[in-house]
Amino acid sequence: MNWVDGHCDVLFKMWKDPINHSFTSEQSALDVTWPRIKQSRVSLQVFAIYIPQRVPRSGTWEVALRQVDYFYERIVRKNGPLFHVQSQHDLLQIGRGIPAALLALEGVDALQGELAYLRILHHLGLRQVGLTWNYANEAADGVLEGRNGGLSNFGWQLVKEMERLSMILDVSHLSVRGFWEVIQQARTPVMASHSNCRALCSHVRNLTDEQIQALIQRQGLMGVTFVPQFVHNDPQKATVDDLLGHVERVCSLGGEGILTFGSDFDGIDHKIPGLEHAGHWDHWWNALIKRYPESLVYQWAFGNAIQFYERFLPAVKG
Ligand SMILES: [Zn+2]
């Protein structure tokens, strides 16, 4: 089986500690490595730029560029292991059996209120943007910001620019109010790259049934995620079976056609037993195939996400 993984934090770890986070080494401290991607047949891995809150605002842009540099130097560089997908045309490479990488941004703090910085990252191949991490920034409130604000004027300028550039908007981490504003007013494609179901696990990072239904109506994408805190109210107890419950819930709402996966590997310290790194996708396949027909599992592992990107990435790199 081939997989699409909608979210990982490899670039953040490389920036934090480049020595111990080799992408190609078998001994790497990373969860997502080239040997594991190859072993699990991950066809498309999304790599997020993430800047931790402790970086002062004035330093965020440089940190983002350093992470882009790691993406180019270690992951997609000429003859590097993965092919950098930036357009519909590029997706053809996946069909030819070449594993690919897509560049995303988790929180626009690094843009420092500058639309020009979004355009520069777009030129560097950025295609998917989450407006916030968990807290507020110039664009919007994150989901842990108690006041639950929506998008700011800058947030809307950013969304308009993303519409113009055909960029994908990721609503994982966004405040509930921000989510609904985006659903009602943004014309960008919308996805939640790594979120589960609030009805089964009450963490605020998870989506309510109404939010999931809105993503379905919007023909978006929802990446069920392996983060134990988002799987079970007692994260220590989270199992593969609990994760299957989230898959079942999305399906029961009519979401078979938007379901995909966003592991959050390298962004989490604790793991679901058996789903601990990118070499474990086979375990997830074995669990899914016991409950669902192969054609459906194929859609969730690969088809839904690939069709989404085929529909919404720009036709050619421009
Ligand atoms: Zn995240």
C-alpha cells in the first residue's frame, strides 16, 4: 500500500538539532526518515515549517528560512531522496513511483505581518498554510487562545493572497471561530491536516461533528492523527483500536471521501503503541484492512489526499 502523510515536524527537529536528525541515516533520532519512508511506501510526505513560541518575533523569519534550507538540502535536493511537489504536474512523479514531499507552514508567525514573506515562501515551493499554531498571532487566534477570536484584517489579506496563489488553507490548530469564518468566507481549498473527532476525545484540538460535516460539504480533507492526546481522553491508554474509532466516526458522518491521515510524527513525544514512527504504516494498514474493504482503505491511505492535491495545487509551478 502507498500512503500520504499530511503532517510531520521533521524540519523543526532538524533545525533544533541537525546532528542527531539525519534524514537518511538508519540511526537517526527522527521518526520520519528516508529508510522508513521507503520501507512503508509513503508516496507523499508533507513537511511543516514550525517555529516554537520561544523564538522572539524578530527571529522567526530566519528560523523559517533555515527550515526551508533543510528541506532543500536534506530532503528534496537534486538527487535527494524525495521529489518536491509544487503543482498538479509534479504529482505525476508519484504515479511513476517516485516518493514526494510537499512543503507546508504551521502558523504564520514567521511572516511577521508581511504578505511579501508569504509570496517569497510560495516562490520557494510552499503550498499549504495553517494560519496559527495553538496561540494568537497577527492573522488569527489559535485553538488554545481563550478569547476564541477569528481572523484579523491581516489574516484576511493573507487568505486573499493565498486564494490568488492557489494555496491550501489548513485549519488544524485554528480557533473554533476562525474555523467557521474560513468555512463561510474563504475561497481557498480547506483541510485539517492533523485533527481527530471531539465527540470521541474532548481535546480542543479535535473537531466537532459539525466542523467535520462542514469539511465534508466543502470537499476538504481531514487527516486523522496519531497524537495520543487527540485519540483518547486518557492518552496513556490510546490504542490502534481507539484510533479506528475516529475513522469510524468520520465515516458515520459521511466523511469517507475526505478521510486521510496526518501522523504528526516528530511533533509528538508519546506514541500509540505500534504507531511509533514512519516504519509502522504497515501496522495501520493491517488494522484498517480487518474492518474495511481494501478499496476504502486505499482511498484513505492514498486516493483521497492525492485527488485533493490534484484538484487544488496549481496546474504547473508558476
Ligand atoms: Zn500541529
